[in-house]
Amino acid sequence: MAVKRFSISIEDELAKRFEDYFAERGFKKRSEAIREMIEKAIEDEKKPVIVGRVVAALSFIFDHGKHLNYKLVHEQHRFAEEIVGITQTHLDENRSFEVIMIRSSIDRARELAGRILGTRGVVAGELTVYADE
């Protein structure tokens, strides 16, 4: 199999997180971990497109920082009709983990996810979506 080589530049913090990721999963080389990530991203794109009503879970970790909890609640109030539940736990003095349960159209679920995950201080997160059939 022919091999294509390339290099990337990433921030120090992301590089450290990546090093931890590939070490925890037992990869011998960085290229193995990157190859797996690329393959997963391509496979995820092939999943069936969900349209219509959905149930979803938006899970994320955030640093408490400067009034961040207030900003997140403010965004959530904009989606009060779509949010059916919220749970939060404190991970340590600076970070919390939150899950927002959503029942809405796919567009509204993605809009809420974009607003929350795009907020400065949200360090990781993911929207998991299922058809509401």
C-alpha cells in the first residue's frame, strides 16, 4: 500500500491531549491513532441522515470561569421548549460535566449544540442524536 506523508501544526494543549489519547488506547505510533480517527470521521459521515423530530443528548465539560454557568443557562433558556432535562455534576473545583436532553427538530438540536459547544470555556462536548419515531 502506498503511503502519503504529511505534517500538521497544533496547539501545545491539543498535542498533549492527543498524546494522552493515543497512549491510553495502546497505539504504538501517532500515525496509527490519526489513521483511526480519520477512518472514524469518514465512517461517521456515511451514517444515515436524520430528518424530522429527534431525541438527543448534548454532553459537555466546561470550566467554570467568568460567569460561564450564567452564559450557558442563558443559552438554554432560548431553547426551553426543546430541553426536556438537564443533569450536571462537578468534576473538580474548576470543571463540571453536563448533559442536556433534547426533544426537537434536528435543526434546533444542532443549533443548541452549536451555541453551547461554541461558548468559550466549554472544553469538550458532543451531540448524540436519535430519530424520534
